[in-house]
Amino acid sequence: MDNRDTIIQEAVNKIFNIPSDNYIFIYTPPKVGSTTLVSSLRISLLESFRIIHIHDDIMLGVLTGIKNVTVNEIIQFLAQQGRNVYVIDVYRTPIERKMSEFFEKISIYHFNNLEMDMNKYSTKRISDRFNSLFPYLANGEHYFDKYDLESPLPFDFVNNYTLQIHNKVNYIKLRLKDAKNWGNTLSSIFKRDVVIINDYLTNDKSIAEIYNRFKTDYKLPLNYYNLIKDCEYMKFYLSDDERNSYLEQYSNRLGPEYTPYTQMEYDFYIRLCLENQFVDDIQGEHYIDEGCTCQACKIERAKLFDMLKKGIKTNKRIKHNYFLEKSQSGKSGINLIKCKLNNPLTSRIVKNRAKYGENHDMSHIINTRKL
């Protein structure tokens, strides 16, 4: 093993506490439904796969201290060692993705306020801020920009997913609009039953009222409609009929042209938001399944999987600390072992709970810094 391989191996050891022959990298931009994928795949496949949720190299570096290795290098290294490596990305339609990214930080970042107070704001006030930022929100496409694929396969509109094998890595492209069929799609790909559980939805948050009101009242400026209409990614991932139908939704909801922030104004806005931010960017309960593989969590995960397979609705979560407290209080006969999270990205979160709060996903601190 040469020096570079040694460095990459050290990075792999930092990321994954427990080695495996099977790895899934959910390597996507934020706000495309990736949290739902993470929890669903953990509930369904964690017994056999190591699963990591990552957005970019910056996130990898901040969470693990890895500064000199990229996500792609780790993926290629594992594949060249003969491991089964899957990389999953998700496409989300552009306007909804921009809305979701904006509302993710609307209180603590854009308006420097508490979430509970955001519902008092007028949709015009929200729309003006959103429109000022529109061109800078949720840009980029990992399948084209991050994966080092010379020629991405055309999207399969019959099966509604693409599976492309390149350099021994299995690259999977899904669309959020097909999420209701993800269970069947992923079960077919992994040859195991995969159940889908919706996780981290904006409609479940305290800003749901203003979010839904905004989506109903919002008028898309004409110049933004023309910008979206020419989006190459939308042309790639939507069929002609799907694209025309999507654009038609907004052609009946157009407003006057809007002048966004210039690049200089946007850069100043970012600095000012960070300087003024007084509410910590803390998100508890980010994942329904936090990924622990101790015996207690395995037992509870199997119960949850069985409930979901039967179509039973539940608020059950896989939280190691909850089962530990339950056991210590004598309410459970489970013989717990030490928390065994499948990768230190989650382990790092557990260690920082006293500072950041229960189950906090550290990636959202990073996303704030690079909106």
C-alpha cells in the first residue's frame, strides 16, 4: 500500500467504525429527500451495509477532521478493494428545492428569529426575501458536478431511476417525485426488502403554516420562470411531458420580473446573516434512525421494519440513549451493549450532544455557512 492509499485508509477508518464488504454513500445536495433515504436504508439494510450521508468534501472535513481526502477518493478506494459500493443521488425539481433550502434556514438565518414566530410574517415579506436570493439557492447537480462521471447515462423514464456502473462503483440516480416507489426500486436494486419512511419533512416542523401559505400564494417572477425553463438538469431528468406539465403549473402563477441581489450584495447578506445570528443552528431528532448497531437498537429496528412492512403507522424512532434509559429504569429486559454507531459522523454527533443537543446532525451547521 503506497502512501496515498495509507492516507485514504486512515480516512476510511475514521468514517466507519465497523468494516464491511458493502457500503452505501448517500452523496447528495441538501434538501432533496436524502434524510428519508438515510433512515429508510438504515432501517432496511444496516445489518449488511455501512451507510453514510454526506453532502460534500467540506462537510466531510468539518465532521471528521479529514482535510486531504475527498469523498470520491474514498468511494474509489473501497471499490478498488473489491467492496460493493453504491452511491445514491436524488434529483428534485428546481423551484421546490430552492424553496426547501430557503425555508430550512428561514428563522435562524434569513430573519434571525424563532421558528414559532415565522408564521406571523406576511407571504409578501417572505417572497421578497426569497426572490432576492433565488438565483443563489440550491444550484448544482452532484451526478454531473461531483461524481467524476465522463458520460452520465440518460435517465430511464420507464423504471424512473438510473443505475450506472463506473470504475466498479454502482451509481444510482433517483427522483424525489418518484419517492412513493422508492421502496420497490431499491428493493429491486439491493435484492432485499426496503421500506420507506418519510423523515425530516418541512410539513412536520413549526414553520409548516407559513411554508404552506407561501407555496399557495407565491407568484414566480417572469424572469425566474425563463431561467428555470432553460435549466439543463430539468431537461435531463424530466421527460418532455413531465417538463411541460411542471412549467404549466407556474405559467399560471407568474408575477412581474424581480431584480435579485447582485453577487456583491449577496456576499454581504451572507456575512451579515452570520454576524447577526443569535439562535444556535441546532436540530434535534434529525434522523428517525441514528444508525446504532448495538443489540438493543438492532432488536428495535427489526420491530420497526416489521411494522412498516405491514403498513402500520408509527412514531417509533431508533435512539440508543432512549433504549439505554429505558433499560436502566427497569422498563426493558434488553441487555444493552455499548453504543455502536456505524460511522463516526454519527458518533461525533453523539459525543457533542451536551453542546449541540440530542441527535443533532452536524451537517446543518456546515450548510448554514455555505448556503
